[in-house]
Amino acid sequence: MTVTARQVPLLRLDNADPALVDELLAVVRTVAERAAFTLGDEVAGFEAEWAAYCGTAEAIGVASGTDALALALRAARVGPGDEVVVPANSFIATAEAVSLAGARPRVADVDPASGLLTADGVAAACAASDRVRAVIPVHLFGAVADVAAIAAVAHAAGAIVVEDCAQAHGAFRDGRRAGALGDLGAFSFYPTKNLGAWGDAGAVVTDDPELADRVRLLRSHGERTRYEHLVPGATARLDALQAAILRPKLARLDAVNDRRRMLAAQLRAALAGAPVHMPGPDGDHVHHLFVVRTDHRDALRAHLAAHGVASAVHYPVPIHRTPAYADLGLGPGSLPVAEDLAARICTLPFWPGMSDEDVDHVAAAVRSFDPLGAR
Ligand SMILES: *Cc1c(COP(=O)(O)O)cnc(C)c1O
């Protein structure tokens, strides 16, 4: 096996762009000099810009994507005794947010082609339980779920729809942005996301002023005015520093997503004939991750590593099979599509600053994989 000198990491962050780092450090200095660290102008400014970008009436900055999901559920009064439908193949936070709100996740299987929650899956979950009060479609890897169809089923069953948009900033479906399709949208600005802060950050978007008001109360101790505490809330505000860092990055988001679309098309073309399956892209896609499928995933990963190409698995264990959710009692084979995907998916290196050489090196390494030799 040839071991090459070229190394391609899974992704690179802002430190790969020194000009951007300088611009953002100036912004950090401004906030520090004003000592305006909580709420205030930077948070309000980012919220107005984020709402305008998403096409929603309201955006509320919160401390993380997990908080965004949990506070969205709590704002809609989803809690103890209620169930929330979540897809089995998501980051654990989608289910954790349900637990944080005091409700119970009802984990559903997904569409084999797209890997996304479907209206049929939601209908089956609602038929099996009369406790479903919310549904969380996840726009996994940057592909937007059919929220309109899901919402029709959910609303008929008396449930709201909270979109998990942590991987789909700026993606469109039916002429609206991710987050503007359901009753509420929850975003993470974790550093690796399409719009990433320099730490943990998140936001909730909605057109409903009452829900927005409740998220605002809940993120900061249920406080209306100083020491006027209306509900038991949390310390879950968006940091002013993170808001200030996100604003110049938001101005670049469409260009960054265009670059991701362009690179994804380039990588797909370069992978033509390679021994992997590439799903989609059906409709708009903001390519948060570039994920391929193969029956010989672990052998592919070893082969890539030997060629200096990093890889990952998003995610190796479906939510219902994690020790954290063993109490749901969903054994092996209970959600077969998600379990099958977890065994076959492989995330390839992908980030907006990838060079043509990086793309070529990744594609050549995948193409030279021999699945027959792997058996
Ligand atoms: C990142 C992510 C989250 C959680 O976001 P945090 O900001 O890390 O709390 C939730 N759902 C999905 C699908 C994610 O990718």
C-alpha cells in the first residue's frame, strides 16, 4: 500500500483564513472595550440580521443548538408526559433536547434514499402514540426534509414542528429558508457548522411572536425586566462576543454555501465510477458534510487513512441504540434503515476552503479503493 505525503484533514476552520481571523479579532476587541458581554446591541443586531436572512419575523440568540431545540420545545409548552418524534440518525442533541425539556423522544426510522424523516414516518409515530406533541425533522448533512408534508401530518395530530437546522443554514425548500418552514427553527453555530462561531452559540427562529417572547424569557431566567422573573428559565443566552463574530460571517454565508455547492459538484464528478454510492442531491443542499455509502466502510476508511485522507462517521450509533437511550427499549433491528445506514456511511473531507488538489487527492484515494480486496 502506497503511503503518500499529502494529508487532507476532515475540515479546516477559520484559522485557515488569516484575513478573516484579523477581521474577527478587531470585532472581539470592540466588544471587549465596551465590556458589553451579555445581550445588548451585538446580540440584537445579529438577531435582526438572522431573522431577515431566514425570512422569519423573529430570531432569538441562545447559547447552543441544543438549547435552541430545548427552549423551542419548552416555549411551545412541550414537557413531561409528552412525546416528540425525532429521526434515529441524527446527532444525539436532537433527542437530548427533548429530554432536557422533560419530554420523551419517540425515535422514528428514516427514508432509505435521503436518510431524512418523512411524513409517513411521522404518521406511523403519531398512530402508535397519542402523546406526540412535537416533531423534529433534521435537515441532515445540509439536505432539507419535506417540512410541508411533515407539518400537515403533525398539525393534524395536534403536534408542532421544530426544525433542527443545525446542518442547513441558508438551505431552501419550497422557496423558503430552512427554519422558516416549520413552527419554529433551531440553529447551532458550533464552530464546524456552515455558519460557525468561536465557541458555542445557537438561535431559534419563528414567525409567532408569543413563542418568540417565551424563548426570550426562558433563555435568561424568565426575566422580563431586571429581577422580574415570570417563569423558571435558564442561563442560555447567546454571548455578545459570539454574536459579534457571527455578524461578519453571516455576510459571507451565501458565498460560502455557493462554494460548498460548487465543491460538492466537483467532488461528485471526480468520484464518478468510484466504488461508493452518493445519495442526492435532491433539491437544494448546503453540503454541511459530504457523506458516501459503501458495504465496506471500515476497509474504505483504513484505505483512505493509508493515503493521508481523513474520514469520519456521522453517526456510528443511531440514537435509539446509544446507552443514553437504552431505556426506550428499542433493540437491534427495531429501526432497520437507520441501523443499516449507520453501518455503511462514511464522511469524506469537505470544507469551503478545500483546494482543487485536495478534491483530486480525496477522489483518487476513494477511486483506488478495491472493495473486493476488502472482503
Ligand atoms: C450540532 C448539532 C446539534 C447541536 O448543536 P450544539 O450547538 O452543539 O448544541 C443539534 N442537531 C444537529 C443535527 C447537529 O448537527
